[in-house]
Amino acid sequence: MIIIIRLVVLGFFFHYRVMHPVNDAYALWLVSVICEIWFAISWILDQFPKWLPVDRETYLDRLSLRYDKEGQPSQLSSVDIFVSTVDPLKEPPLVTANTVLSILAVDYPVDKVSCYVSDDGAAMLTFEALSETSEFARKWVPFCKKFNIEPRAPEFYFAQKIDYLQDKVLTSFIKERRAMKREYEEFKVRINALVAKAQKVPEEGWTMQDGTPWPGNNVRDHPGMIQVFLGQSGGHDTEGNELPRLVYASREKRPGFNHHKKAGAMNALVRVSAVLTNAPYLLNLDCDHYFNNSKALKEAMCFMMDPLLGKKVCYVQFPQRFDGIDRHDRYANRNIVFFDINMKGLDGIQGPIYVGTGCVFRRQAFYGNDAPKTKKPPTRTCNCWPNWCCCGCCFSGRKKKKTTKSKSEKKQKFRRLDSGAPVFALEGIEEGIEGIESEKSTMLSEKKLEKKFGQSPVFVASTLLEDGGTLKIASPASLLKEAIHVISCGYEDKTDWGKEVGWIYGSVTEDILTGFKMHCHGWRSIYCIPDRPAFKGSAPINLSDRLHQVLRWALGSVEIFLSRHCPLWYGYGGGLKWLERLSYINATVYPWTSIPLVAYCTLPAVCLLTGKFITPELSNVASLWFLSLFICIFATSILEMRWSGVGIDDWWRNEQFWVIGGVSAHLFAVVQGLLKVLAGIDTNFTVTSKAGDDEDFSELYAFKWTTLLIPPTTLLIINLIGVVAGVSNAINNGYESWGPLFGKLFFAFWVIVHLYPFLKGLLGRQNRTPTIIIVWSILLASIFSLLWVRVDPFLAKSDGPVLEECGLDCH
Ligand SMILES: O=c1ccn([C@@H]2O[C@H](COP(=O)(O)OP(=O)(O)O[C@H]3O[C@H](CO)[C@@H](O)[C@H](O)[C@H]3O)[C@@H](O)[C@H]2O)c(=O)[nH]1
Ligand SMILES: [Mn+2]
């Protein structure tokens, strides 16, 4: 109701704003009204997908009753887990090792878990660290399972304090814990020794332990590499139990090929895993995201293996949670508003967007198939909207459906046999395996599949097995050969990889696009927030790294917005619900808000320097509209915090960082995005640095120079100058000039308060700010203010002596 009221009030507000221009500062008025209209639109885009927030609960005991009864072989599905890593210097091997250890120790049947590590850096350091990790896992995994500890990443487990005096703690546990801690310290020493050794590359390149040169010595030009550790043939843990399989894979790299960054790495793993294990479900994790809750896979299976609704679920996304963030979360790293408000809202529509990590996928959803059609329509067809409302939005899709009717009729024939199976799967099984159809049509459909998936019969065959599993006919050696083949760099040429199949290319934020495509195919996703956070990662805590991360995300969004996948136009007539579309539009259009935002943050300074304002003097009715608008904004925010449980501090941080990111990173993203589209200038994927083991937040205060800092600094300074000028002017002019000053000061404070964490970041711990940035900003700010005073475009020429009004004595 408040949202509706706010909409109505907005209407009246804009009616007033548009009908009452400021005659002596027309440009000021015009700019501010345009900005306000844009902010209103972006509010609507952000607000509407929150109509129906959902909180979910899982019942792991019921899952066990159905699929995992004690004493019986487990019927849980297998999961292939992907870990991506690229740069062992920015992503310390110890971090990756911890992630891998937490995966190997996960609470899930061991023979149903495989861990694939993608190394885009082709680093022998990563390889050797992984080899050490697999050895350490033989001791670590049985320890975790015996005492049921959490979390199962040793670094974080040993970092938490335990209460030895509690009477439940067994003496045997204390002893073994102590021993294990020592073992881990030794493991750490070995890893650190490897890291130290890797600092200086020998002239002839790296040599492996057996004396042969490391194939990945040239990072940009090397063959594909695969090594399988652990698993059935790889030996057992110290208690004699099997361990999950661990696979190191580094895809082939050659100059002249576009490797598509993380998306390319993930697609290579999709194929390798299909050849080697072909689990029906995949989980992807960044190298710094470890299992904080060892039951996370089971949580996901509660949805995926749900006999009623599971078949339509393409992925289960877990929120990203973080370690090692400063108490006040100065740069809104935790993103609480997004993860606890927006994503819960989306779950009530068609599901959360994919955020790149901590997400369990259905493998079939990657193969470009539509979601299976359920016979019984879901109870709520169009969210909470009445049916007459759906008619309007479905109308546009209707035409398209007719033209593709013949095609869908054909599909229907196959679908009738098994409503759940994708079309290709049935075609293949009928024609290929049962051999009913003639040889000619077999060849035809095989050609079609090869065009889609690439030239690997083993991989193509694997895509037809909906429930996973590999063809047992082939020998392990031939499978490995095939696995090397599917990670060669020419493999994806002229196929649908990255276009319709797998992670989608074309943007540095592959995540949004990948999830978007799946939703367009009619799949739904699920948002799962277990009480104990499922995964935890690290976040960049200093200002510059944080801004660069936000820049990359925003750049990805701009790229999508300017591409053929722009959610404004793409995928009508498919399965995308309109509120979900609104949220994708919001996710890709937000960087553009930076332009009005920069303008709007400049306005208060201009107002203070010129003595003009963006509104005419308010009448009583007008003040009423302003007041009700403020109350509505206040009320919607409070209510939102109430239902989501987000605290006021987190919410306020989010507001502040919206401005900080907006006037720096988002602005640069728009410029870079335009450059890329118009001039073809490409940008790199700069990997976010992960904190090593140095704690105590020294990073928070680390200062790194970057151009991103210039616009917010300039804005801060001109607004501060404005405040000084305005106040001194009022002091000179006496009592009656304080009244009109109030609005302007309030406006300027609004900007300064939002930029405050940024100011703190600039000053650093020792209050040392590099001189370059001060010089630049003062320069820009003074040029700007001087220009203002001289040109003064907002003043009507007939206004008499212009200079006296600015409050600065410029004569
Ligand atoms: O060429 C590349 C570049 C990156 N990565 C991996 O991609 C992951 C994400 O990179 P990171 O720099 O840590 O990005 P963040 O800003 O922390 O990541 C968020 O945003 C990304 C989208 O930009 C998503 O891919 C991530 O999953 C999400 O956590 C890391 O594991 C990297 O190793 C590769 O495998 N190959
Ligand atoms: Mn990361």
C-alpha cells in the first residue's frame, strides 16, 4: 500500500515540479527535474520485483528419509564441483587449498562428489599446491567426519575459538584436534615454501618433480593439462575410506584465440566433467568460496530432487557471505540489501539471479534446453497479479508462438513419451540407442548435435543421459584423451558454446547473462538461505580494490545492456516473467544512473555558489507534496527493513555506497562500455585480490591510487567549497538570507554525508593522502568554480551585477 501511495505522491510531485519551473535558473531546474525523473524510474525498476518476497525452509531429515536411508545405498544424485582460479599471486594457493579441502570433506556420499579445479594461470604452483592438498586431505577428511566439525576449511576452523571447558568436549577430540592443528601448520609451511619458491621463475622455466619441463611455462601458449588425484584408484584416507575425486584441469591456451575468461574456464570444466563423471548437478565456486556448511549440497538437493517442482529448477543460488570484513562494513562489501532484500523478492517471481558463485546447477539447463512443461499449471501463474493483468503482457508473445507452432508440434511428439526429458535427449536415445529410425536420420541428428556441442562423440552422448553417469564402455585412458580433446582451444569454434550452451560469453559478468538465458528458457531458480551460511568468501576491503570490483560488475552490465541480450528487447515470447524482466533491466541499466547522479551531486554546489535553487519558493500545497514524498520514502525503507531483517546500518551503508559507486565506478563503466561498443577497445578482467593470512584490516586502510577516485573527490570538494561560500555569504548579508540558504545546505549535506565513507577512505589511517589526488581535485574544483563565476549560465542576463551574487569576492 505504501508503495502505491508513494507512486501516487510521485505523480503529484512531478506534476508540481514540471509545472513550476524556476524562471531565474531555468537550466538548474531542468537538469534537476530530468535527474529526478530518472531516479523515479530506477526506483520503480528496483521496487517492483520486490512485491512477493519468499523465505524458504528445508527439511534435511525428510531428504534423508527419501533418498539416503541408513544402511541402504544412497540414492542422492552426484554433484560435480567446479573451482575456478587464475592467478596464484592474487589468489593465494592456501586460499584455494582451503576451498578444496572443504569440498573434499563435504557431508555427502563420497562416490557422488568430484572436485574439478580450473587453473587459467597454468601455474605449476597451483598444480603442486593441489598435489599437497590431496595428500593432506587423507588426514583432514576423516578428522572432519569423525568429529563432525564446521567449517571444514582448516584455516577458518582453527581460527575459531572453542570452549575446552565445556563438558561435552571429549578428551580424544582435544588430543586429535591438537595433532591435526600441528599437521595443518606443517601443511601450511609446505604450501608457503612452494609459494616462496614460485616467486622467481627460473630462466629455463619450471621443471616438474620427474625432471620434465612444466607444459604451462608459457601462460598464453600451452597445451591442455589434466591430472586426476584421489578418487577410486587414487588411494584412500588414513581410515581406509574412499575420498572424492579431485581433478586439476588447465585448458589449452593459444595466441589468437579468445578464451572468454571465467565463462570459458567453466565451459571447459562442463565438458571435462561430462566426459569423466557426468554428474547431473554442478556446483561452481570461486577459489576463495569455501563450504562453511558441510550440508550445503543436501540443502540444494532438497529443491533439485523435489519430485514435484524440482524438474523445473535450473539452479539453487546461495547468498554470498563473507569473512574478514571490517565491523562497520565501510564499503558495503557484504551487499546485504541485495542478498537479503532483492534476491528474496525475486524468489517470489521466477527465482534469484545467478551471482557467479555458490550456485548448484542442473547440468541439463546448460545445454540450451527449455524447461520441461509441467502438465498441471503451477498454482500461481503470474505471481500475485490477477489474470486480466497477464493478458496484457502475454499479448506480445502470442504472435511469435503461432509462427513457431509447427516446430513445437514436432517437439510435442517426443514430449508425450516423457514430459520431463529435453527434446534432444529423446531424439538421441530413440534414434541412436534403440536404433528405430533409419541410419540417415541418425546421422542428421548427430550432425545437429555436433554443430551444437562440438566434435566429441563422448561428450555429445553424455548430454543425452539426463540422469548423468558415463558410458562404461570406454577405458579410463581413452576418456582422459577425450577430456584433453574437449578442452582444446579450437573446440568451441562454430558451436553453440557461450551462445546458447554453457556459461554465456560477451560480458565480463558472465553470471547475469547465464542466469538470464536460463530464465528466458522458462526455468525457475531457487534462493536458499540455510541458518548456517552455506559458503563464505573474501571481499576486497580497501577502497580502490572495492571500486575496481564494482567497476567490473558495472562494466559487465553496460556490455549486456548494449548487446543483443539487452533485457529490454531480448527473449519475448519465451518463459521470462515480466517482473523478472524488470529486475534484469534494473541489473543492467543501473550504471547509467551514474550520469544523472553526478549531475545531481553537482547541483547543490552550484546552488550555493550562485544563490539560485532548483525549486521556486514553495507554496503550502507544494511543501505538502515534498513532505509526503519524504514520509513515503521513509516509510517504504522502514517497512523493507522490517520484513527483511536488514539493519539500519547496513541499509544506510548501501545508500552511501550507491552514491560512491555511482559517481565513480559506474560512471567509468559507462564510458568504458561505450568505448568498447563504439570503438572496439576491450578491457581486461582484473581479478579481485583475495586477502592472504595477514589479518587486522591493514588492507582496509591500504591506499592505492586510481583515476576512479577523481570524480567523487571533486564532488566532495566543490560541495564543501559551496557550503563555505554559502555560509559566508549569509553571514555578510544578514538575517533574512539564512532562510533560503537552508534548503541548499541540506542538499549539499545530503551529498557530503553520502560520500563520507569515501572521504574516510581517502584519508586513510595515517591521514596521509597522496598529494597527486589532492592536487588534481583542487585543480578541477577551482577551475570548475571559477568557470562558474565567469560564465554563470543559470543567471538571467538582466539580473544586474552578476558577480556580487555568487558570494565569492572575485573582483
Ligand atoms: O580468466 C579468468 C578470470 C577469472 N577467473 C575466476 O573467476 C573468479 C571470480 O573472480 P574475482 O576476481 O574473485 O571476482 P569477484 O569480484 O570476487 O567475483 C564476483 O563477480 C564475478 C563476475 O564479475 C563472478 O564471476 C564471481 O563469481 C563473483 O564472486 C575467480 O575464482 C577467478 O579465479 C577465471 O577462472 N579465469
Ligand atoms: Mn571473489
